[in-house]
Amino acid sequence: MKMCYFSNSVRGVAALCLIMAGRFASPGQSTVTFNSNPWWTGTDYHEQGMGFHVILPGTWPSHDDMGIAPNGVNGTSSLDGTPYMSFHQQLNPSDYVSFTLLNGSAFGLSSVQLADPNSPSGPPIPIAFIGYLADGSAVTNIFATTGNGATTLANYTFSPAFASGLTSVDIMAPRWAMDNLVFTVPEPSSVVLVGLGLIVLAVRSALKRQKAPASIPRARGGQ
């Protein structure tokens, strides 16, 4: 069996591209809009590769559902006139919603639109986003709804601690309305993609050289 050996230059380019892949990844951005299924209710919701799930701690016998509300339901309006998601602890005082990417990848959060689902709203409601990182640590952002009679969702920006590395996020609040959750996932930069292309070309060239038949020396003399 013939072994395949690559030159030091090919191995060097491969190592360099692996290093660049870790350092020069650019974030790709997606938005969960909650627009596709007005009037939906349930405990599991998937959109843009993000999965939302109602968590039931303890042994409480009942649970609350998430819901997709068309714009203006119960007097609450989104900023763009489209549906939004809402959650309200009514049957269980301790359940909550958690979300994560379905493929298990780490992600970051950029911004979100929030409000009190009851309209006109009463006092501001603190809505805590607790993000869990791969090393077991956690980060927290607490946003307060506008309150005081507000009827429209408002924009909120996550802190830099939420920019990357999240494995899951819990939303802790007695009730909330949410729309246009913007998240990011790392994508290879163009520099890395070019480098990987060079690796492929170098490997193909090395394989062709090794597979080429050796030339047969021409015999001397009278034969």
C-alpha cells in the first residue's frame, strides 16, 4: 500500500488556516420574527434554527403555553405591525421559557423587542435573560418594560457579555411579549475560505504527482 506524504509547505498552510478559522470567524446574523404562525400555542416552538421550550421545574401538575399573537391582540402592538410571541404565568407560578440552537452550536444575542403582554400596561416588569456559557458560567441581562400605560413593544440591546458563546438562554419573568430576537452565529471569514481552497488545490497537486507513472529510462546499446 502506497503512503501519501505531503510537503512541509502544504502542512504549514493547513495549520495556518486552522488557526485563522478560530481567530477570524465573522458573525452571521439571523432574526426570529414569530411571523409564520399567528394564533399558535404550545410548549415547543422552532424558527430560524432556534428552539424555544417551556421549562417545568418541580412537580407542579400544570403548565403555561407560549403563544403567537397577531398584532394588536389585547391592545398590544408590535413595532412593525406583525405577530409576536407572548408568555404569561397563569397556571404555574414557576415555569419559564428557555431557548437554544437546535444544532447545538454556540450563539450570541444582539437585540430584542419586549413589552408587557397586558395592555395598557401597569408598572414596568423586569424581564431577565440568563445566558449559559460552555464553561458553565452564566451572564444576565435584566430589561424593564416601558410600563405606565404603554401599548407597544420597545427595542432593547444586549450587553457585550451576550455577544457570543451562549449555549442556552432562560427568560425569567411572570409575563412578557417578545418580537424580532436578533442572534448571531460564527461563520468562517472570506480569508479562511480562500485559505481552505488553497489547501484543497495543494493536496490535489500532491496526489497527482504521486500517482503519475515514473518515466522508464531508455536502454542504451543496440537493442
